[in-house]
Amino acid sequence: MNLNTVQNIFKDLATKHKAIKTFYTGLASEFNTDFELTYPALVVDPVSITKSAREGFFVNNWNLVVEIIDILSDERTMDEVNTTLDSTQRILDQIISRFITDFNDTILTYDNESERADWTIQDNFTVLPLIDDEDKNHTGWQVSFTITEQVRFSTCCNDDVFDA
């Protein structure tokens, strides 16, 4: 698995979800100003990969933050904030559920390369509301979780990238 695979999975989910209007990769607070953002938006921030090696395998732990955010009116009433938090939580649950059920242990093809998605997701999710006092234009939820995969060492396929 690589970053393009992770990004493309969530992009597919965002494209197929009837409520999501935009998919973005990176920090939501640092949107590219040339990028046209419409709401609700699915944002994926690949935080880090923790890599360990044991018994012929790399173990990759992909640490991700996934956000569902929606726009608020200028009035920003508490009822509107709560309604938006309710709807974005529902969308977030749907995205994570579909990610877990549809994309594990299946053959994925992106950029003309096929690979078996073989990972586990830690069952501890940290879900936080996004209520920002400085930017009163949007709110929603973010979830932090880790995807763990094992990748077998393979030195034979690396011969073309090393000098003899």
C-alpha cells in the first residue's frame, strides 16, 4: 500500500457518497487557495507511517486523520452547529464503515497496478468535533486511526534500483 492507494480509496468513497461534494488531501486548515472547496467535504490528512521490521516483514502503521466538514451560515446559531455536527458525524460513520467493510481483503487497482488490500484497522478511534472559534465558517468531525499492514521483504525485485 502507498499514499496514492490510501488517497484513491478515500477519493472513491467521497465520489460515491451522495452528500460529499469535495475530497481533499492535506491539512484542512491549509487548503490550497486555488482549490475550489465545496461542502460537505471529506479531508484526509496522512499524518505518519510508523515502520518496524520483524521476521521477514515490514509492519507499516499508517496514521490518518479523516475529517468531514460542512459550511455554516454567518449567523452560526447553536441549533445550526448541532445539526451540522449530527449530519457530519453520520457521514463520517458511513465513510469509515464502508472503508472497513468494502476495502479490506479485496483486489484494488489504481494507476494500472493491482494489489490485495490486506490490512487491519485499530479498533480505537479518536473522534473530535471541529468547532473553531477563529474560523466560524465550518464545523464537523475528525477521526484519528491507524491502518496496519504487513509487507513481506523482497530483495529480488529491488535489483533494478541498485548498482551491482
